[in-house]
Amino acid sequence: MTAPEPIRIAMWSGPRNISTAMMRAFENRGDTTVVDEPFYAAYLATTGLDHPMRDAVLASQPTDWRIVAQAMTGPAPAGAAVFYQKHMTHHMTPGVELDWTTACRNAFLIRAPEAVLASYTAKREDVTLADIGFERQRELFEREADRLGAPPPVVEGRDVLADPRGTLTALCEALGVSFDPAMLAWPAGPRDTDGVWAPAWYDAVERSTGFGPPGPEVSSAGLNDDLRRIADAARPHYERLAAFRLAAAPALD
């Protein structure tokens, strides 16, 4: 007897959002297994970019996007009912075909570009508009909206932090899975499912045990001229998706 098809959730984010915390939340469910940025090595191999721990990333994953896509549409690891896939939008370089995404329930995690840039440049000094994935995120969103005939689920990172239960409840409902209170808290520390790049990027999430409160808003006034130009170019793409962001579900009495 063949195993039932898993519910595959592809969560599309740019860097320096709460994407890893969201992965933690889903991994803490009893019915879910996760994968962390499975196209990262293929992206680095294609672009030749020098990212932290580049050699380790290239050695840890397939560098052929076709092999990765096949795994994303196959059985969930350990036969889990839900297969949560944390994806970076900019990893979908022009040569990557996107037909595989139709096997997933695609959702989009957004953050204001000014905040993304302030966080990103603390880890990696050089940055371009393409590096933060806003254009590609909008393209993926529009493609999925056209396929569905309706906007796919969008969540704003600050909304998750401000009301984790309400926002995750709304997200789960939109994805057709039940909300699990276990998504709200998890044990601190690294995970075997984290990418090998975790030491360079995941220090804050490894200390976390749940979603913290949203930090102060970041404005373009705190950015230098070059970063401000990137933020200005990214903002229309962010605002397009933000217009469809899910409202938190009301608290139950």
C-alpha cells in the first residue's frame, strides 16, 4: 500500500527575515519534517558568489537544481504528513525551472526592505538588490497567483512576532493544515536539520525558544545612500505582497 502524498509547504522568503524561526515553529509540530534552503548549493554553484562557508555549503548539498527539485516533490523525510520547505527566493536563478512548485502549497514571508538590509549588512557587507530577493519574490508570488486564480498566503514577519498564535493560525488555515500550539515554543539550540551554514547566520535563532517581540522599525534614514537606493528599488515589490498579507485570526475566548 502506497503512503499518502505529504502536504508540501514551500515558504518563500528573502534573507534576514524570521525564516529560520518559522522553520523551527513547523519542525516542532509532531506531524512535520523540514528542509533548510535546499537550493543554496545550486545557487552558489551557478552564481559563483562568495558567501560565508561557501565550500562547506557546496559540499553539503546537490549543486544540480534538478536533483533538488525532484527531492522537493518526492516523499517527505521520515514519512511525515507535512513537508515544510524553507526556500530563499533569490536561489531561484533564471535557469531554474519552476514547474516543481506546483506540487507544493506556496506561501510568502515578507519583511520591509530597510530592515532586511540593516540586518543583512551586519553579516555580509556587499549586497545588491538581487541578493535580497524582493524582485524574485514578487515574480514567484505573481506566478502562483496566476496559477491559483487568487493570491497565495502572505505573512509579514512583524505580524508573526506581534501575534504568533493569531498569525500562525491564519497561515495554517490558508495552507489547509491545523494549527498546533507546539508551533509557539521550541527548545533552544541547533538542529540536525539546520544547514551547514548555521554557524555563520543562526546565532540568534539558536538562542531562541519562541518568537520574540518585534524590534523597532527600521527606516531608510538609518541606511547609507547605496543601501537606501536598494531599499527604494525593493519597496514596490514588498508593498505588492504586503497588500495581501494575512490578518491574524482572532483570539478564542
